[in-house]
Amino acid sequence: MNSPARELLGLPPFSLPQEEKRAMLLPRFEALTRHHYAACGPYRHVVDRVFGGLERIDFTRLEGLPFFPVSLFKTHILKSVPDAEVIKVLTSSGTTGQQVSRIHLDAETSQTQSAVLVKVAQHFLGRDRLPMVVLDHPGVLRERDSYSARGAGILGMLQFGYRPFYALREDMSLDVEGLRGYLDTMRGRRLLLFGFTWMVWQYFVGAIERAGLAFDLSHGILVHSGGWKRLRDSAVSPEAFRTRLFELTALPSVVNFYGMVEQVGSVYFENEQHHLQTPIFSEVIVRDPVTLAPLGTGQPGLIQVLSCLPTSYPGHSLLTEDLGVIRGVDLPDSGMNGRCFDVIDRVPRAELRGCSDTFQTRTA
């Protein structure tokens, strides 16, 4: 199946007002739902047992689409293509002993995800590739056929940079002299920095503070994602994160984005009001944690992410373990159409009531 997202690549990613965008997405999500229902047995089992089968699905609104918890990718093999068509398997981050998600990509899904990521990111970064500092070490890219979430994130962002410099050694120490040399070489040029939020704070900001170092990043833009729970546990807010970076490095632009390995390419960058913005390829719904009913603007609940990109696996409608809140729709001050939202917390060991009996038999 060709990804329905390919038909949208000619449009600016935040150009459609919400109602027009939803009308455009509905038939695409119906096609994806029917495709995965036919091609993926475990997905068909979810739709039949939890949602009453395809004949019971309300395809007239996005809120009526079937969804399942993102954690099922940790316990089930979920794919909609034969093994021979799988070119890459992505894995989520996880500490020792934790199960990780395994996401099976074919060429079509991989190429579409890459194309959409470029389309969305260029809206914020511009079309020109920038000299790039990766706030990580290169070892995470060694396994070319099976990337971790970190590796997939770095690989995706490398499309927007050139002559990348990895600022961390494999022991996670900051390569101070190497970074100074790279910044001297690129002096005066606009610079792209990329890293995962908690690692940026722990191994870059922390190293600078401990050693009393000074770096001039006044021409830079930092794109970062993930790890907010650890920072919140340390009482570090997004505003404090941005402020501290500016105080230490004069970094003028810090842009957070929200994404996950289960929907690579479907990324939500911050708008100028520091809310996460949904592009035309994706949608976000917030649901009541107990009843799973959709909630309105300003009401916190579980985040459901919808993406019209994945055709090789049933990842087009997923209930996450993150709590969030819709902040507005088609906000004129943001210059972008569509919903915007905030992620406010993570649900520990989230379990969805009413679905547990469906997943007692694991699929090998």
C-alpha cells in the first residue's frame, strides 16, 4: 500500500485550517484502518474484540477510529507486510531489563517518514543544511539495520546538517577541545544543535556548569526532544531549560519537539508560543484516562496520536502513556493552522481498562 501521506507532500505542512484538514484526513485514515485490519492479525483481533469489528467503526470522525495502547509494540509483533519486505527494525529506548518496542519498516514507510520529517522540519529550520553539533556520541549509529530511538532520532536530524560533530565521547564526557575547535571553524555561521532533552541537560549543560566553561552559540538553534520526566523530577521546567542555555551559551533559539519511535516522521515542533503544533499529516486527540472519551480544549488526559504515514505496521492510531492538553486550534498568533497541545506528564505503568482481556494471548 502506498502511504496516503505522499499525496500531501506538495502542501505546506501547517496550511490547512482544522476542519479542512480533518475532512482531508478522514478517508486516508479509513483506508489505513482497512489495510491494517486485512494485513495484520493482532490488529484485526483488537478491532474485533475491543471495537466490535469494522462494521461498528464510525469513520465519519477521527475520534471514532479504533486505537490501541502504544505499549503493545513491546509485547506483540505488529506488522502489515511480509518479512521479506522489512528493511529495518527500530527499537524504542529502554533501561536494562525493560521490554522495548519493535517497529518494522518497509521501503515505502521508511521513505515516506523521511520525506515528511524533512517537510515539517524545514518549516522551522529553513531549506539550507547547517553545520551541526550532535550532543551525543557516534556509537549509537553503528547498527545500521536495527536503530534505537536515539539512533533513529539522530539519523533523521542529520538530513538537516553537514559536517556533523559529535560533542560527547562514548563515556558521555564532553569533548571540550573538539567542540571549541569545531565552533572556531564554523564561527559566524548559523549552527544546528541536536540532542535529547535530558542528555543535553545532564551531559552538556551540566558539564559546562561544573567546569565553568564558556561557549558562544549565539548563531545557533537547538532542536531537542524526550526525557522531560527526568527534568520535571529535578524541578527543571521548559522555561528554565531555555533560560539556562541562554545564560551559559547565548543560545537564542531552543525548539522542543514531541515524537516517538512508534510514529517516526510524525513530529510535533513547538510554535512561537511554545506549544506543540500538529501538521497536516497528523492529529492529536486527548482522552479521559478512565472512560477514554475525547476531551475538549484545556482538559488534561491521555494523548492519542494519529499519523497517516505508516503502512508497514499498524501505528496510525495509538494511545500513548503521556498526559497532555489541547491548547487551541488555528491560533492566529502562531502563524500555523491545526491543533496545538502540551505534554504535561507521563502515566507510570499505564494500563487501559477494558482492554486487558484482549491481549492475554501474545502473538509470536
